[in-house]
Amino acid sequence: LKWAPGGRFLASGGNDNLLNIWDDRYTSTANRACEQSLFRFDQHQAAVKALAWCPWQRHLLASGGGTADRMIRFWNAHTGVCLN
């Protein structure tokens, strides 16, 4: 898990090879839980092992896949576009 610098977005990745971006504006008022991710990406071919937000471009996220993937991908969290 990694929070974006402004605290608006949360990125999560795991052994299911999925990367999710959550937006704290879409939480339930009753329990402050987010029911559905803003974006869900399945481009990694292995577990998502690393997440890092760019400190000077608040919508830019880097994610790294495991051994079978060996890719670092860059994402625009505002549009949901993979930049590479």
C-alpha cells in the first residue's frame, strides 16, 4: 500500500498481479470505507512488488512487477492510462 503525497489516492498491489488505485473522495459516508477502486489494472504478469508516487507530479504512479514480469510501469492516476 502507498498513499499519494496529497493523501487523495491510495495504491494497492498484491500477489494477484492486480494494481488498484483508490480515491478517498468515493468513500461511504456510513463507515468511511471505499467500496470500489477508482482503477483496476491487470497488466502485470507477476505480483505487484513495488509502488511509488512521484513527489512532483501528484497523479504519476510507478509500479513494479515480480520475477515473471520484471517491468516497471507508469500510470496516470487521474486518467487511468498506462504511460509505457
